[in-house]
Amino acid sequence: MTRVNLRVRSRRLSLIDYGLPNRGKSTRETMGQHGVVANLKSEAIQRRKATAMDLLEDILIQERSINLQTLSEVITLAVEIAREGREGRKVGTLFVISDEQNVLATSKPLILDPLWHHPSSEKNIRNPDMRETIKELAQLDGAFVVADDGTVLSACRYINASAEGISLPLGLGSRHMAAAAITKSTNCIAVAVSESSMVRVFDNGELISEIIPEIWLLKTYSSQIKGIYSTRSGGQLTVASKTTENIKNHSSHSD
């Protein structure tokens, strides 16, 4: 009987994957090709970022009155958490961005704060180490408080804002109620990640956007946004956002 070797070998990414010849004749040539690959990777990342910014255009408007770059970074991280989960399971969490002093005054830590005494220079949302730390801490209960400049000030916080006057669609849980309540009582924006892999954005007590990070979710997606909303799609991402007077020339839908 002939034996079949089923061992799978890991495949290294080569220049051919980028549409380039790989002659490998000299160290200098190889190093030069590696530089080309690095440039292509960088360009691909920049294109993905540009696409993401286009998809988030209906959310990132000046009327939000917060640092839009920080908001964009938080939403991008939230989508990564929704897609990746942690340790093989889905994760839900909450980010509260801007008006940080009022947000801190309207919340309290659920545990000894794991971020509190670390230097601000190490806690910026753009720092890769900080982003990985957030993904790990997202497994714990509570919200992240993110300053307007992108510094992640605190984690695992209980939001103690009043839910009076807040009306959300049935089926959205306490995390979403906390997100709506804190944005109603302070001048912040909240980004909630559901264990169902949905990302939702809240402003002034209302759900203003839903981000569907995987194509298969669209089959069962039913918008929770009240009123008229617009949609943008690109890659495997779809963004539905509540329309304002500033949003024009996009297809609109009514719930």
C-alpha cells in the first residue's frame, strides 16, 4: 500500500505573491526585493485605511465636535475586536470617547484600574502595544474611557449615567443602554462591540451607526437605526449610518 504524507508545510509569502519575479541571484538584489515587498505592504495598508475612512465618512463629520482621528482609530479597533474575538471566543466591550473628565465623573472602576498609573505616552490608541492590551482587557467587564487626544485613560469602568429618556430598540442590552445614556449626559461618543460581532456607534443618546464587519452577517441583518440611514460597503465591511443634513448624494433607506 502506498502511504500518503499528509503533513502540511507552512508557506512563506514570496515576491511572486506580489506579482514580482524572484530570481534570488544576489544578497543585494534580494534585499532590494524585500524593500519592494515592504513598500507594497505599506501601500496596501494605506489603501485599506483610505477605504475605511471612506466607509466611515458619514460618521466622521465635524458636527461630532470631537477628535475625528481618535474616533476613527477607536472604530477601527472595535471592528478588529468584533472580527477576531479573543482566545477563540467572541468579545463584547464599550469605548467612550472625548469629554473624558465628565465621563470619569459619571463612572467608577469595577476593579483596580489596570491602566490608571501607566504613563500617557504609552497609552495612546495608535500605539500597537496599547491596542493589543485593549484587546486583552476587552474580555473584562466595563468600558474604556478614551481622551479626545487618543489617550486611553481607564478601563473596566461602570457607566453610571441616567437612562431616563433613552429609547433603544428591543434586543439591545445593558452595554448599549450605557452607551446611549453616557452620550446623552456628556459630550462624548460611544462605540459598543457586541458578542454578535456588530459594532454600534452612539451620539447624543441615539444609535447613529451600525457596522457589519463580515459579509455573512448581512444575511440576517436588520437595522436597529431609527429613521433614515445611508449605507456604504467595501471589502467585507458594511456601514449603515443615520443621515444628517450634511450627508447628501447617497442612497437612503427608511426603517
